[in-house]
Amino acid sequence: MRASAEHGFTVTVLPASRPDLLATAQLDALYLADARTGKDLLRAAAARGLPVIARDLYVDVDRALSIRTGYDAALRASLEHLASSGAQRVALLVDEGDHPRDEIAHAGYSAWSTVHAVEPLVFEVDAAHRTLARRVRDALDAGADALLAFCEDGPEVYLQLEAMPLVIPRDVQLVALCATDCALNDRLGVTHVCVHPELAADAVFPSLGALVLGPGGDPLVIDLPWGLVRGSTTR
């Protein structure tokens, strides 16, 4: 809403269950927070030729804009960094549910494990992260010598490892996803991979004019920046 106001647009919120409202709403484009729960809206927008914007989801309509937050690239970079640092059994800590970010993590980790001929070790954490400590112990009990905390929580995982009779990074390495404030990861020396979903809204508008007025064709793709920040939790 902030970015829209700064660029002279207003935001109309439509329930996913009411695709009929597209017929009377005056819209320049439809932003889908999740194309899977908004399938009826997506079909209605496509039928009306309305441009569609989605994040971390590919939408195959005539006029579409896909914003890639960088989760897939960040995941692969983290896994390759751990492997190059000597990790042989990388465990993935990921949130429960079917959010696009978590689906990207599952699919990318599965593909990476298959290519490297290693047994996948996936441990899901509940939404409130009450099970995080137990999942960390489960991963180590399963023989993991590295943790990729795609559920974020790098500082908490680091403190749990510090309390165990382990030496970081000799016995276990750690890389954490960071999508918000990375300052604590920096202070603790946690190797983390930064993505910037907060830039998605502002990234829409430079391309919105072409999307609304253009003739259609292949979906436009915007890649948001990401980066791996090395710390003392990896070799």
C-alpha cells in the first residue's frame, strides 16, 4: 500500500472466494499473494485480459510479472558453500506448510541431494517454532554435520549448538536464511544468506506501465538481490 501510494496507485482488496468482483472493480492489475489459493481470481483475471503480478510463482497468462525473491538461488548457494566447506550430511530446517518459500526449499534441496547422491535430511518446524530445539537435536542425531536453517532463526540455532558439546564449525556447520534484520547474525558470526522480499513492492512499479499497456507475450521476470555473508559458523 505504501509503494502503491508513492506511485499514484490505490489498493483494492478482493477475497479469493469472490472472482465475480473483478467485473465491477476498476483495476489496472491483479497482485496474487498466492496463486494456489486464488485460482478462481486468476482464471477471472486471465479471462478479462487483466495483468497479473505474483511473487515466487510463475503465472502463465498473456500479461504477467513474476518477482523472484531469490530463495532458490540462495538455497543453492548455501548448499554449495557447505559442501565446499567439507559438509557431507546437510540437514534442512524448514517451516511446516506449503508457502511458496518452503516449497522452493523442499524442491531445491531434494534436487541437490539427488545430484550429490546424499540422503536428504529434512526437519520441519512448527509455525511458532516451539519445536525448533527438538528438530536441531533430531538433525544432529541423524548424523548431520551441517544445518541449513531455511526457517531463519540463525541466532537461536547458533545458541543451541553453542550449548552442546560441539565445536562450531569443526563438528557442525551452520548457514541460516535471513529475510529481515541480519544484524544479530552478523554479531554472532553466523554465516547467513540474505534475501530481500521487502523490495518486491517497489520493484513492481518500474515495470507496471509496460505490463498494463504492453501487448502481452512472455511473462516479465524481476530478480531481487540476495547475497551470502560468510561468518565463523562455516569453514
